[in-house]
Amino acid sequence: MITVEEALAQVLSLAPMPVPELVPLDQAWGRVLLEPAISRMTQPPFAASAMDGYAIRSCDIGQPLTVIGEAAAGHPYAGPAVAGMAVRIFTGAPVPDGYDRVIMQENVLREGDLITITDPAGGNNIRPAGDDFRKGDQFAPGRRLRAADIALLAAMNIPAVTVSARPRIAILAGGDELVSPGTAPDPGQIISSNDLAIAALARQSGGEAQILPIARDTEDSLRAGFAAAKDADLLVTIGGASVGDHDLIGKVAAERGLDLAFHKIAMRPGKPLMAGKLNGKPMLGLPGNPVSAIICGMLFMQPLIAAMQGLDDSRPLLKARLAQDLPAEGNRQHYLRAALQDGDDLPLIRPFPSQDSARLSLMARADALLVRPANDPPRVAGDIVDFMPLSG
């Protein structure tokens, strides 16, 4: 068995280079920017008023001024600056040439076309041209685009961006005992949940997930499942990766040319994890146990999907104080489902009494995974420990 760190390094080494794709900006949210985007605009493109008020010349403060025009957003005032004159101006409007200050309307008394400045204090209330960004500024690649990013790119007058193509993830669950949700199970059967959970994790990481029909415990059924995944960028199988008479995925993958990177890692839950390349494309074999599949999906599949889009999905562990004593750990790194609560300096973390890896209800309740290294000594309440937060 290899360590979690060694396994993750080998999994990430399977990632192919990202595939560039040009998409319209209205389809770019959540996509990973692959190439720099260069601003085609200066923003603001002119000196703009920061508020509603009056554009004046600073040298005219102290005398009544005559309002000779108006400037609004999209409707600039084009006349020349004249001594003793002011221009009514609204937020976002271009400040007319020759005027160097905007007095907010609350500090002005107006009678007809005459204004008196009642309070000259404050700044000039003018946003200079290029205050936000300038033509030629670069929006750097290597990030998943958020709503604010989309707004900024649009303001830069960029109609389309080059992003990473979404990796196509084929998900193949196997087992005679599995039936789809909504089906009345026969004796000895259970509802398939792992494929849906793994598809959700794949989509969360930016992949396009395809759930294949459940494979039965025959080589022919598995071969059909593998054939259905031939166009995928990543094949993720669930179950059938352990040693046993009915665990056939490794056998069928091997006959189809699997270049195996490793099989089994020193972690719990999730020991029977398999990874390699099949026909030049990455393949992950997740455990069939529900909690094991989800945790391995988070620890290995999601970083792999991120790497396939050009992202580093490294997840530094956070610190918490243990809320209870724990016995010594075994020889595998352990990920314990746990609840978090507020503490004085660090969060308090309390692992659930049961860590049965078939109990999905505990996984759904968990706020975090308490990470205990292999052979970790006994711990007492108050010790500082590592955890991985759970979200989404």
C-alpha cells in the first residue's frame, strides 16, 4: 500500500493537458480561464462624476455661480468652462473639460439658475479616467470565473474568453445488488447512490458527468460499460476494485490495456482505490462502500478533474481543537466524519462515535473530516488536530 500523498501525486500525474475552448462571456461562469484576457477599454473612459451635484472650477468657490447646462450618464455637456459658471451633473456623467470639482447637491443652495455653495469641504468627487482599469490591462488566467469576474470582463469589452473544456467524466457503478432510485428492490438488493454522489462531485469540480447504466457482475456487462465510456476524458468506476470472486473491474480493465499506477492505499475509509491509464486516458477505480467512494472522490477525483482544467486544487488542512479523547490510530491515515462547533481560539471538532463507512447519514451530517495520520498516538481533549472542511 502507498500513502495518501503518494497516491494523490500519481493520480495528478495522469491528468492530460487542458483543452482550450472559446466561449461567449454569458457561458463562461464557473469555467477555468486558460488564456489571458486583454482589456479593450479604459474604465472609466473619461473623468466621471462620483455623485449627483454640480461641476465647478475650484477657483470659483466663494461666489454665486450660474448653472449653464447639464451632464448626465450618456449625455455629456460639450460647452467650454466659463468663469462663474457651473454645470448640473449626475453620477457617472463625464466631467466637462475645464471643471475640476463636483460639489454634491446636498451642499448647494439653488434658486433658479443660481447656486450658492453652502459647504465647500470634501474631495473633488471625480473618478479619474482609468481609475478601475486601462486598455491593455491583463486579466490573468488560471482561475475559475466568478460572477464578479464576468462583470469585469464584460466591462473590459471582452465578448468571449478562452477557457478549459469541461472534462467528460463517465461514471460506472457495478454490482448485482444495485438498482436505480425509484425502483422497488428485490430481496438482497439496495439502491445505487454512489454514482449520483460521484457525479455531483464531478460537476462541482467543473466536469460534465455521465452516469452509465449499472454494470452487473459479469465480464460482458463490464465490457459494455467500458465501451460506453470510450469517448470520456476520465472513467470513474465504483466498486469491484477489491480482491474477490465478484470483483471484476480490475480484470476487465487489465484485458483492455490498463496501465495500472497503483492499487490500494494506506487510508481508511478507502483502501481499495485503483488508478491508471486506459487507452491513454485516466481511470479511477473507487471503492464500492458509500462513504469510502465519496471521500476518495473528494480526495482524488476532484483534484484530478481540476488538474485536467489547469487548476491546482490543493486543499490545505485546517486546525481545530479536539473535543474528546481518542485512542491511538492504526497503520492507515484515517478520515473521521466529525461535527464542528465554535471554540475560543480554534473550532472544536468532535468525531462521531460511529465511523461505519456504510452510514451515509453520518456523512450527510458531517461538517468536516478529522484527519489522523497513520500510527497517530492517543489524543486528549484540547489537542490541536487537522481537519478538512466539507461543503457542497
